Amino acid sequence: MSDDNYFFTLETSDPAFETEQVRHLTVKSLALGHRADISLFVPAGSENLSQPLPLVLLLHGVYGSHWAWLYKGGVHRTAARLIAEGRIAPMILAMPSDGLWQDGSGYLPHHHRDYERWILEDVPRAVYETVEQASPDAPLFIAGLSMGGYGALRLAAKYPDRFQACAGLSSVIYFEQLNQFVEGPRLDTPIPATEKNLLDLMLKNRNTLPPIRFDCGRDDFLLAANREFHQALQQQGIPHIYEEFDGDHNWDYWQKHIVDALLFFNE
């Protein structure tokens, strides 16, 4: 059981079997009403630092889970290399599952589970409880790919005071775009358009938004929507960074360009 009883259970991997500074958590989430998983990268030597480390939440796309950024994207190796080269300061990466509803939860509340609150509250708290170098007083960042890009941009737009910066890679821009990825029942909880639309949320909180960055591959089928979103933000005078690179909607692209997001957070 969790020490402070906020979580009924919070299981952690045994350090004796952990490799490459990766550990795993399974927590009974209050927001979801069931167990869910989080993978973590905690930089080597960070136990000797006097200040708590920044925490980066990395959200996966449809069909994936907590292990995707690690074992399809190798993000732990990328972060370790950037830290060793002095290109970024040491930072913790937390990679939660999306809650594992159907093919993807969209990181929104529906079907009697709050996938939004799971990311916003339960995941950081689980990290703070289990990682000595983590603290709610340290900067919190959020990034994601595809569906996770939508989730990262949406959560940062809706709760701008929570995040130091946000980044999206090959992001789903319009919630309805998720329909082309998933099968089975759609949302059973009516969600107002203003709660789903990224532009609406950013306009609502335009004066308090954190720094925003997103990018997309030139061969990605989501490119047109990303360009349209970039143009809309420009027209509304909302500061952001948008870039396009060679590449498609795949792990070759995300493995390469997560570097840009981590460098952006380091700034």
C-alpha cells in the first residue's frame, strides 16, 4: 500500500532488476478506478544533486501503452545521451499508459473514467511519491505523439498554470480525427466542443499559456491539420513554435524529433 494512503496500492519495480535507469510503477488510480502503469527514466547520478529534477510527462499514441516511448522510441537512451553531452540538464521522464480504453482514451473524461485527471494528478503524484529526486516544486513539462500530442497540447491549454511548456509531435489536432484510428464505441459522455477544440482552449487561456511547440513530418497524413492549426495560432497572435521535417507518421520520425522537444524544454 502507498505510504500516505492516497493510492491504495503503488507497486514499484525492484532496483536489482532495473536497467538503463528505467523503472516501472503500477498504481491503483483514483481517476480511473483501476490499476494503471507508468514507466520512468531517472538519470544516473541524479541522487547526488541538491535540487529536484524537472519532470517530463510523455504521452503515447493510439494502440500503445506506457512502454511505447521506451521500447519503440528508445527515449531513455536519447535523454541519457543528451544529458551526457551537456545538451540538456538532467530530467525525469514519466511515461504513463493512457488508461487503456479501447484503442485509445484520447486523454479525456468518458465512460465513467477520468483519463484527463489520471495524467494531470495521479501520474505526477505517483512519481513524487516514488522518486526521491522528484518534487511538485520542480518544473513540469508535457509532450506527446499523435493522440498523445493532442493530449499534451490540450492539457497544457486547459491547465496552463500546471506546465512550464508543452510539445506535440505529429499531433492529432481535431478530436474527430481519432475516429480514423479506433474501432468500437465512441465517447458516451457529451463533451462540449470548447473542451475538445485546441484553438478554443488556447484562446480562452491565451494570457497564461506556457511556451508551445509542435512539429509534423512532410509525408504525414496529419500535416494539413497541423499547418492549419499553426496558421490559426498565427492569425490569433498566440506565440508558438511550429516546424516541419522530412518524415512520416512513424517511430523513425518520433525517435528523431523527441530530441527537439527535450531541447525546447531545456530552454
